[in-house]
Amino acid sequence: MPFKGIIFDFDGTLYGDWRLWISLIEETLREFNLSVTAYEALELARNEIRTGGAKETIKISGIAVSLARDQGFERDDEVRARFFENLDGRMDQTGPGKDLVGLLEQLKQKGFIMGIVTFVRKPRLTRRLDTWKLGDYFRCTVSPEQVAEFKPSPQPYLKAIEDFRLKPKECFVVGDEPVDMLGGKRAGTRTIGLPQGFYSRDELEEAGADTIITSLSALPSILSK
């Protein structure tokens, strides 16, 4: 049966990678006169994964908060809010990128139905897609407030697949975290891991990735097989 549907994660998949997250953490803490190195931020993220605190997913803003608290700065809400302000500023500055727009247009022309399942809240995601003029590429977007259980539950993926009016075996899930692989597999889809966040290729494969790609540019060749 040919594949017809693609469900993307957003942060770390359609936009951003570990280098961006590290630079945003550094920028955010610097604005509170806190000094942190890229190595320290990366080590904290990887340590949370190794110790099981973030075995399946990791909150990037939470890394900034933890590093601030390590230096005695315990204004968590302010740090988290500033992180997202800086992320929005970076997104406004960079835009979605020509490569992403070209990829989505190529997939649309090939007849793929596309959607997003993401931890990003609906108003924030909708605003971003509207700003970037990408909303028309996606049949649906599913965020935590729309379903009773979220990643790694299959529920958000099954909702997207229902909106697609397809069968799970006709769909791919593409993501950078184990929760994406676990949720996709439990929903009955094929899964594609993109290890450009804090999780490694091995960790995505262990979570059930059927295929690993190092760039979204490799996606069309995978989907055509």
C-alpha cells in the first residue's frame, strides 16, 4: 500500500536543532547576567537523558531553568518566558528557510497529506504557521490541549490520521525524539527518526524508528521507496 500521509513533529524536526537550542539557552541566561557554556548546557541535557529524567522527551526551556537554578537564580517563570521570547525572535529573524518551504511544496505536489503533532500549544503554533505562511501545507495540527493523552500515547497520531481519512499503515511519523517514534509505532505508522536534537540515532532506533535520516532533504527519497 503506498504511503499518503506524513505527520511531523515541529520543534527539532521542522525547525531547529541542538545548536539552536544551546545558543538560545546561552542568550537567555546572559540576559539575566548568568554565565553558562555550550558544553554545560549540552551536558545537562544529555545527563537528563542518560539518567532517565528525560528518557523520551526533553523540555528545552527546562534546561535553561535548571542551569539558572544551579547559579541560585530561582525565577523559573521569568527564565522560561524569556526563552520563548528569544525563540520567537529567532524564528522571526530566520523565517522557515527556503529548504523547508521547498520540501513542503515538493511533498504537496506529490500528493502527500501532511500534519503536525507537537507539544507546542495551539495558539503559538497557529501564529507561527500563519506568520510563515505555511498553514496551507498541513491538513491538521494536534497539540496537547486537544486530546486526553499526548506523546508517547498514540492518541494524537490517531487523531491526525482520522483527519487525514487514511489508515495508519498509509502514514509516516517524522520526529527527533523517542516519544515521536513510540507514539507513531503504537498508532500503527512507519516512523522516521531525525537525530538533530539532543537524542542520538541509537536512542531513536531503540524507541522504534524504522528509518533514520540526518536531514529532512532525504525525506522524498525515503518516501518514494
